[in-house]
Amino acid sequence: MLKSLEVDNEPTILLFDSDDEIRGEVNFPLDRVSIASMESFGRNFLLFIRALLRQPQERVKDIALLQ
């Protein structure tokens, strides 16, 4: 879920567990970050998380995002 904040602060990602899944939200100030940029970030973040789950033995810095 994407939310825009009316206050001046940095984009944030909030993750929490809910029963058997992880849920999250992204908060960001519209005057400094575009919705399109945050949507792109969100897609890339999910790709990264999926890559971590597929390669749990790898160090974070070694995870290949482009395959």
C-alpha cells in the first residue's frame, strides 16, 4: 500500500508480520518523491526480497537482481 505524507520527512518502509505473511507499507512526501518513483522502488524492492528468499545462503551484497 502506498501512502503520501503531508509532512516533510524521508520515504519509509514499514514491514510487519500478520498471521502467516509479511505485510508492509511505504510512506513518502509527495513534494519530494513522485508516485511513479515510489512504485518503481516498490517493484524493485519486491524483486530483491524474492531474490533473498530464493538464495538464502547468499550474502545480501551478493544477491543478483538482474537475471
